Amino acid sequence: MPTSNHPAAAQDRTRNRPSSTYRVQVRPDFGLKATAELADYLADLGVSHLYSAPLLSAVPGSEHGYDVADHTRINPELGGADGLRALSQALQTAGLGLVLDIVPNHAGVALPQHNPTWWDVLKHGPASSYAKYYDIDWSRGRLLLPVLADQPDALDELTVEGDELVYYDKRYPIADGTGGGSAREVHDRQHYELVNWTRGDSELNYRRFFGIVDLAALRVEDPEVFDATHAEILRWVREGVVDGLRIDHPDGLRDPGGYLQRLRDAAPDAWLVVEKILEPGEQLPRWPVAGTTGYDAMAEVCGAFVDAATEPFFDTLDRYLTGETRSYQDLVHETKYAMATRVLAAELGRLARLVPEIEAAPRGLAELAACFPVYRSYLPAGSRHLAQARAEAGRRRPQLISVLDRLTGRLRNPDDELAIRFQQFTGAVMAKGVEDTAFYRWTRFAARNEVGNDPTRFGVILDEFHEAAAARQHDWPDAMTSLTTHDTKRSEDVRARLAVLSEVPGDWTEVVRRWVRVAPLPDPSLAHLIWQVAVGAWPISRERLFGYALKAAREAGVATTWTRPDEAFESALRDMIDKIYDDPALHREVSDFAASITPPGWSNSLGQKLVQLTMPGVPDVYQGTELWDYSLVDPDNRRPVDFAARRAMLSRLDEGWQPPVDETGAAKLLVVSRTLRLLRQRPELFQTYRPVYAEGRVGEHVLAFDRGGVVVVTTRLPVGLSRHGGWHDTTLSLDGHSWTEVFTNASYGGNRLAVAELLHTYPVALLVKE
């Protein structure tokens, strides 16, 4: 592959590019001191950089750090400045760098007393020197704060304490000269209005992150706001404490490209990656970054281990189980339209007020957002997506055609305020409508219901994978690649085991049809999802599975919701989960079925992990996934990691232990550690990309490629391979050099290599040219 002439890729090749990263969810119960103690282990593992969750001061008690409340200091709950100093020293001693997650789009306002700029805005209103920090529509009157209980006399719970109004654990400032009288009277004189929490979605007058009123959007397009919210972060970059930045949710920004250029100018040598979700086939804008955080790579890697030929079986099963006749596209349209008009009604109203002359503007804008094919456009780039949305909206709502035409005339103008805000709106509609709703309703095959993938893209054939990998090598060779993140719906190993279902559709159909009768649930789509998750994560505790099932049910929003829980349905859900554990015959059958797909799941896990680590890009390892990890969606994936066990196992491997592929996960640690070390020590071996195709009647069961000095070989569709009786005469053509296989230290030579010999010990191999 020729040297990249992609402008973004070319300018980033010489920057502080990691060889690999290891993501740690730094949080109050695993702070900076505990993270610093991992430095020697991570160095031994082979990564070059620790990749940390946000470190700025968040709302007290935050388990994730994305609700930054004070941009001027490190979170004291994590260990404060001393903690960061200790972490930095530990990393430097171990020869490691630091990549930091940052959150430019929004700030945490759940507890106003902990956010000094928000506090000042509440106290002084539009006159506050920080009023422009937040995207507030002051034309709507007082700043609406939907925090009160859903009861008519909730304001009676307000009290005055000194110069503050107090509502349970929340405190609000009292403007100067407004403190006399009852608490209600004082409240009515403030620049803010405390109202019933149910009014937020429809009446909120400040922009937020998705549907979360506790996260108020920042106006980082203003240079003063950018400087104030990035001063600490950029100081760490200048001082060499931080080498790279992962930018959270750029799609929420008013001008993502402008923001990223300003950030690049301020940190010219930093490795920058963006949490940009690309739909299949969508291209990343030409931003001055190294690339995305890797959801696009995840979709390709995981799809390559799914048997695409069995899709019709799952269509038939899903229709039988659920009775669902709608297409996925129609379901997504429904969920996105619902989000646009209900959860994001306040944002829709703000858009509609920009076109008061069009009476049907709310319906037209909601329809366009529901039909938008990607998260957002970046005008003038991406205007074709608006054209697609206009065509589809016109097809679905012909009575709105004249309204749609008038709206799109303005929405294609990059300088129009309506167009600017609509671009911010469509991303929220997509995320809430698809990731957080449709993915929990469309449950045909849960292995592919993942961020960055279209679930109708059942599997990825080899040619498609190689084409995407070659394009990544050419265009974004320094982008991050991922298999598990803090936002994935299921961990990589759960998905790898679920991929086995695509090879045994008959067996799966037989058991799941019986299980839904033995342990029924009124929502059949949700039931199918839960059964898949159960076998994918088995053995899983009763409480973990119920916690997942409850979140899935409320996210789906069919039988119960977060805002209006249905006690009868949730009781039925609990009964279903209990039946799995309390019915001996059912429990045994679930255990036996999970056991039957576990070994081929291990093969898939090793294969997709090796591919992710060695394909073009900078691979990330999510905390704990160097061993088998069967975590589900957050908060399940923030459970403590047993690092002591991982240290001990890595020491055994370094003493020469050749582990079997078994329940310990040691084989995965072997693959991860040896591959990461090679990436760090021999980067020159990974500079190009060329597909390698196996020859023989089961050659399609090999996914292999040449990176320029190493050849990667993995097994795909292991059940089918076993049915064929193994590798037989399958061979790989090499160039006649001598090769050393990294995981077994075996040597090979000649022009043709028997796959059966190469993969005798492990279902994967990493060949290094001698």
C-alpha cells in the first residue's frame, strides 16, 4: 500500500502516536493512586499508553467523570493534583504515556453548588460573566430547572438557608437583594425557576447532552469558553503529562471542525482521536485528527466472525418469536421520530421558533431528523445526507412536501442558525432513537446490535473486511481501533460467543423456542434479547442478569420506561429471570447450551482480538479484557477488575508457560501481551496491508493478512470448520522466508505453509519474518 496522501493522516504520522492504549475507568473507588500502581503491569503487558477516563472535577459521586463541573481542577475524589502527579511519575518510570478523555460538549449541573460557572449564571442570570458559557435561550424567560418532584406542592419543600435556596441535596444561589419573604417568594424573584421534572423534555430552555437535563451544553465555539474549559488540559499537554486526547461526542458541538482545528493549534503534537460514530460506508470528515475511536473497526472485525449465510434463519426465528413484521428501517424511523417529538421536544421547539412562518415546521423538522441517514452533517460537507432525508421524508409524508422543501432550503445553508442547530439535533435523535431504543427492540441477532454498526448488516465477508482495512491503512493509519469500550452494549467476548449462534441457527431455534414457553415474558422481543445475553455472558449472576434485563426493558420503552416504570411488567421480568435460576431443568439446559458454544466462542475471541490488535490503527484494550470478560452494558462494565490475578498469570506466561485455551483466559492474555509487545518493539513490521487468502476447500475459514513484516492468521467460523473435519489440505502461500510464530515460538519456512500445522496449538498465529 502506498504512503498515505490523506491530509489528516499525513500530518499526524509524526505526532505522539501510541503503539497501543489500555483504557482504565478511573473513578472514585479506583482513583489515580490505584491507577498509578498499574503502570508496571501495563508496561509488562506491552501497551505504550494508559488511556484514562476524564479527570477534571466532576459532580460528586460520579462513577464515570463525563459530568465535569469544574474545569479548573482535577477531581478531588480521584486524588486531586497530587494523584495526577503520582500517576505521571509512575507512568514515566514505566516508560508509558497518557491519553486522556475530555468532554468539550457539556458540563455537569446536577448539584449547582459544585459548578462555579453555573452557580454564577443562576445567581446573576444573563448579566453573569459566565452566561455565554452555556447555550441558554434567555428569550424564554427565567432559566428552567426541572428538578422538583412530580407533585403540586413540591415548592413547599424549599427552604432558605443563608443566601441559598435548598431543595433536599440541591442548593441554589439567591440573587443580591432578593432574599426577603418566604422561600416561595424568594424563589419567584430568581433568574431561574424550579419546576416539575416532567416538564424538562418539552420546556427546557438550555441545550443539554441528549435527554439529560443534568448535563448543560457548553459554547466552546466561543474562544473565551474554549480557553477556560481547556486551560488545565492543555497545560498538561504542554508539560508532557498528557500525550493524546480522546474527544468525547464532537457531534454535539456547534462547529466540530472549527473546534478540532482550534484544539490542534493549541496541541500541535498531541495524538487526537474523536468519538465519532460512523454509519457503515460513511467517511470521517477531513479533520486535523488521527481518526475515530474505532467503532467502525469494531463493526468490521466482529462481523468477519459471523456466518453471513444464516441471516434468513434468524429472520424466520425473529418473526416466529416476536410476530414483528416491520422492517428495521421502519422501526428506526418510529423510534427516532418519537425521540424528536417527545424526549427532545424542547430542542425541536427551539428549532421551530427559528421558522415561525412555517406552521408545520415542528412536524417537518422531526420527520427530516427521523429520516436522516447518519448522525449529522458538517455543512457544506454532507449536504447529500440532507437530500436523502428530504427524499425519504417526502416519501413517508407526502402531505408535508411543501414544508420539507421550504425547510431544506434553509437547512442546506451552513450559515443559517436553523441549519447549525439542526445538525446538533440530528445526532441526538440518532443516538437516543437507535443506540438507546431501537437496539433494544430489534433483537434478531444481538451480536450485531452495537454502536457503529447497522444491525441489518448481519455479517462481513472477507473481501469487505480486507477492503475496509486497506482503506484504513491508506486514509487513517493512526486511528484508534476498539473491540470493547465503556459504551458498548456487550463486551467483545460476549459478542464473540454470540457469533457462534450464527453457525448453529437450528440448535438455537430449538432451545430458545422452548425457553420462551417455559419462562414467558409479555414482551417477546425483549425476551429474545435476554436469552441471547444470558447464553452470551453465562455463567452470570442472577442480579447482574436482572440488572441488565431491567435496563434493557426501560431503554426499549415498550412495556416499561425510566420515567414511568410499569410495576406489573417489571415483576414479570423478575419472575422470568428467577425461573432461569430456580427451575433446575431450565438452569441445566441454559448451562449446557452455553457450554456448547463456549469453546468456539473462545476461538472467535482470540481471532477477533488478534485482528483488532494487528490491523491498521492504534489498538485499545479495555480494562480487564486481556482475559475473557463477559461484561454487559454500563454500569456492568465498570465492575472492579482483578489486576492481581492478571499480574500473576502474566508472570507465569513470561516464565514459559504454554497455556491451553480454557476458562482461565490465559490464552487470550498470551495473544494480547505478545502482540502488544511486538507492536511496541517492532513498529516497522506494521506499515502496510495486504490480504492473504488460504487455498483449499475450507480456505474461507481463514482470515489472514500481511502487515509488511508480520503475517496474521486467524480461524473464523470454527463450528463449520469442525463439521468439515478440520483444515485438511488448506495452505497459505508465503514468500519463502523463514518465519517465527510468536505464540508458540515455532519456526516455519518454505513457500507453502499447512494451516493445520500452523494452528495446531492455537486457533490464531502471528508470524514474524526472520
